[in-house]
Amino acid sequence: MILRTEAETIALGARLGRRLKGGDLVLLRGELGAGKTTLVRGLARGAGYRGRVSSPTFALAHSYKGKRLTLHHLDLYRVKAGETGELGLEELLADPRAAVVVEWPQAAGVWPEDRLDMTLAHDRGGRKVSLWAMGSRGRTLKIAASRPKIGRSARR
């Protein structure tokens, strides 16, 4: 799918964020400036979080406690392979009240099989988003992300 504006990227994230459940995992790939953190802003909004969302590049992780779900946002851009154990990924992924979204997941290597993988790429003034569903929850999330927005504004 092609997203032409920042608002469309946030709307996609919000649509997907409304469907997230505890234990869900979303992996985000894409070059710098492709819109990964913008998408996470929408995910957090969809999970019921109304505060500021920023890239955790230097902090490595931010958690956003929404009205219905906590969203753990990790950025592994600066993490080397084998250094992910210190982040407590297993504990975050096991939290039944939280979903996890990871930018630059390549550093961690192996991920649980039930997840949604997304790649964002620059595309003629917009962003191209590719989705790969792994497992039943991944398929559910892919379907939610693929459906056009109906009625609700992502800015709510």
C-alpha cells in the first residue's frame, strides 16, 4: 500500500493499534526517515495513548500506557547482535497487558513466529508499506491494517 502523507501513516497505525492485544508483536523495517516512528505514533493512539511519542533511538525503549493497552516501543538501530539480552525482550513479550513494536529488529535475530512484519520505504513523495503476516495474530493484524479507514479519525 502507498501512504502519501504523514496523516495517512498515523491513520494506518491507529487502525492497527485499535486491534492490538497483549502479547502482539509488530516488527518495523525501513531506512532512516521512512516513517517508522510516525507509524508508532498512530499505533500508540490506537492503543489509547494520548501523550507524546518519540523515537527511542538513544533510550532504546519507551513504553506508552494507553487506556486499553501498554505499547512497548523499541529501537534497536544502535544495538549490536547479541546485546539484546539486556533489554528484557522476553519479559516485554510475555506481558499479557502490552504489545511490543520494534524498529530495526535485525539486531535481535530470532523473533516469535506469531507477529506482523512491516517494511516502510520511500516511494515518489510517499511511503510504500509492505506487510508480512506470521501466525494467526499476524494474519489478523495484517487484515486490520489492509482495510480502508471507515468513519473514525486517526486524530481522535
